[in-house]
Amino acid sequence: MPPETRTPSSPAADAYARWRELRDVYDALETHVAASAWADAASLTPRIAALEQMLLPLMTASRAEATDADHTLWAAGDAIATDLADRRDRAFAAATEARNAVAGELARLARSRADARRYRPATQSPSWFARLV
């Protein structure tokens, strides 16, 4: 529908639509994190940031004159927001755990290489054959 004929939506409806979109992005984020597809997960962060910026003015909108339908939308959006906060914490914990595992492995490899540099082969003693010559 063209913008000029579209019915104006309420801040509650706009916020709910952004929360639903953000939830969809988090669905994709969790899929990428579970698959250790870190580049794909990182590619979603600009969209998450943009949606959060869009939500800021909507979340500060007054709810005082909201209709019953608006209150229902605000409550649904608040429920999504609470769920996303938990999901964000879990995704962050998974990414931190993966980072720590990689850091531990890199440290182990660095120690192994340092040990290999200190290793010196035993001096070769003449074999019994060399004494015969």
C-alpha cells in the first residue's frame, strides 16, 4: 500500500514490529553461533544495532494514552525484549567460551613451539662401523 494511503500505526505497533524483526535476527544469530560460523554471526551485528536504535525512541514513547490494543502490543513487545536479553546473554557466553577455547589452544601451540626450539638433538656418537674404517 502506498505510504500516503497507509493508516498511521501507533508507537506500540511499530515497536512490536521491530521487536519481532529483532527476534528473527537473533534466531539467525543463534544458528550461526551454534554452527561456529563466527563471520556469519558477526555480519548480523550491524542489523541488531540498527534495530536497537530504531527501538529507542519507540520505547520512550508515552504509554499513557495507549488503547487496550496498544497495551497488548506493548506487553508482547516487553515479553520479546525479556526473552532476547536472555538469548543475548547465552550467545555472548557461547562466543566467550569459544574464544577462550581457541585462546587456550593457541597458548598450548605457542608453548609447544617454544619447547621445540629449545630441543637439541643428541650429539651423534660415531657408530661401530665408522671405527672400522
